[in-house]
Amino acid sequence: MDFFKERRFSIDPGKGKKMDGCPYSTFEDGRDVKEYIIPPKGYIFKGFRFDPDASNQIYDGRLIAEYEKESLNDMLKSNLWKVLLAVGIIAVVAVVVFLALSVFKDPKPSKPTDDPKPEVVATDTMAKSESISTLQPKEEETVKQPVVKPEETTHPEEPQPAADDPSAQFKKDFWNLVHQRTIQMDPYDLLYKENKNTASGEEYEYLRFEVLKDTPHFKEWSSKLRKIPANELESINTVNDLKNKLKEI
């Protein structure tokens, strides 16, 4: 009975090399020793070619390594890490050089300007601002000015009633309305209502029975009052003088 005999094939690296300790192969295609083959530069390992080598009595044949020219794509893939490493080193060196130049570079001294125009413009602007502020009244002075209400205007020709006269304020307010040529009925009516229990005298009687007699009568009276010149009306301070003047119109 014949027993199975293991076959053995010697390894020939061809143009390349084989690592130290490369064993023989037990397969005709050399699948178990492919990792031991070192292809020449620019080539890639393609496989083994079987050579019977009948003269060799130790091995059952020889496996000769075959190679093919490495393509550009394969070359880039196999050397990609080298390319990336080189690019990284170049980038780091460039950054270091740039920073070194920036740190040790002497700053250029700024040239002094001899142009006096900005100072002149500033002086002119300050002068204009001071002149404007001089012409304009200050806010505090404006606030302190007394505000005189129209109805409180005092005419120098008006006779000032006695302080103990209970109708003094009423008379003053009545003549203020007249001298201001007030032609609305409401202010006269309001004056009458506010003083009907305290005021007396011919101004009170004139207001009650003549001026506020009725609306048509007031319209006629106010129309004549408006026709009296302002300077003449200022000088009238008695009911009789007012009546006489209105009769002339």
C-alpha cells in the first residue's frame, strides 16, 4: 500500500529577493511563501512559475518568482504615507519660518506728518461751536424765565382795585378778556359763573345783562369789540368808556 508523500518545492526569487528563513513550499503555486518574496524597486510580485527541474533530486521542482512593472496608481498608493509625511514636514517648516520672520521683523517707524490742516480744522470747529453756544440761550436761563399767562397781563393804564374789594380779581379778569379782544363766549360765561356769588359792581352788571344777554347779542357785541383798534382798546378801563366806544362803531 502506497502512503501519501509530501511534495516540496524550492523558492527562486528571480529578479527580487527572499527573506532570510524563507522555507520551501508544499504547494505548486507557492501560496504559503508569498510573504517571503521582496520584489525589486518599481515592480510588484505577480506569482510563481513552476519549473520541474528534474535534475534536482531533493525537491520536486522549483518555484520561480515573477514580477510586473508597478503602475503609477499602485506606486502612489504604496507610497502615499511617504508623500503625506513629506507634505506635513514642509508645511510645519513653512509655518515656523513665517512666525520667525514675523517676530524678528523690525516695525517700520511711522512718518511724522507736517500737515497742520487737522489742527486748523479742529480750531475752526471749536470757534464755530463757541459762537453758536454764545448765541443760543442756556437751558437753565430758559427755564428760569417767568411765564406770564395772557389773562394775567397787567396794563399800566388799568386802575388797580383796592385790596379789600371782594370783586377786585373779577374786575381784573374781565378787563383782561376785553383788552385781549376775546370774542369767544365761553370765557365770559365761565367768568360769570365763577363769580356770581361774590362779585358786584358795574363790570359785573355789564357782563351779566349786556355781554351775556343772549347769543345773538354777544355776537354783535364781540364783532364791534374786534373792530376797536388795539391801542385804543388798551386805554379803555371803564364800562362807560367801553359803551361809548362801541356806539361809535
